Amino acid sequence: MSEDDVNTEEYPTEIHDYLAAFEKSLGSVDEMLKTMMSVSRSELLQKLEPLEQAKMDLVSVYTLNSMFWVYLATQGINPKEHPVKQELERIRTYMNKVKEIADKKKASKLDKGAASRFVRNALWEPNAENEHTSKTPAKGKKRK
């Protein structure tokens, strides 16, 4: 009898795929944690801009609370009735605020000078045809 046969006898076969996916996800989390732990937090924060620091802090705290959510679920406690739910919602609110700030930073800036020149040149002037025969001097030229 192989090890897989013993393991499948311990739980229903219907959840085997779910457990395999869960195990794969745990492996991914473990790899990510090892990567994050390889660099000291203060060293990492020094290399980041304040907005990036906020993003990293929010992702870290969200991940920690999400893992606690999973832990509660594995212990038979309904996490929807636990204060961790409100904490996750609070973190999501701050994540949305940081996202808005980042989006505003990425938004294109209006060059007022270029916009005014564009509008000025795009407007039709009714006296434009008569400008060549006009007796008034051009703006750029001065007459004595």
C-alpha cells in the first residue's frame, strides 16, 4: 500500500483536489515568506518610497489577518462573526485609499499653457480673413 492510499483513506476522496490545491497554495505562501524574511524590514523600507511602504505594510497586515481567518476556520470558529472580519474590512478601506492616491499620481497632468494655446489656435476668428488688409498693426510689431 502506498502513502497516497493511506492518505486518501483518512479523508473523503471528493476533497482530494481541494486539499492538493491548498497544499500548493501553502507552498507558495512559504516561498514568499522566505523571500520576504531574507531581507530585513528596515533595509527594505529604506529602498521604498512612502507610498510603496504603505502598500507593503497594508499587504503584510492583510495577509496576516487573512491567515488568522483561515486558522479560525480550521478551528471550527466562524470568522464572519469574529472581530477579524472588521479588521479585514478596515484594511481594505485603507488599501482603497492608497490605490486612489496612486491613481491620482499616475493621472496625466494638464499643461495649462499648451491647453490654452491649443484652444486659442483652434477657435475661429471672424476677422481672420481681413487680418491681412487690416490697418491695425500686428501684436508682435510696433510702429513709431
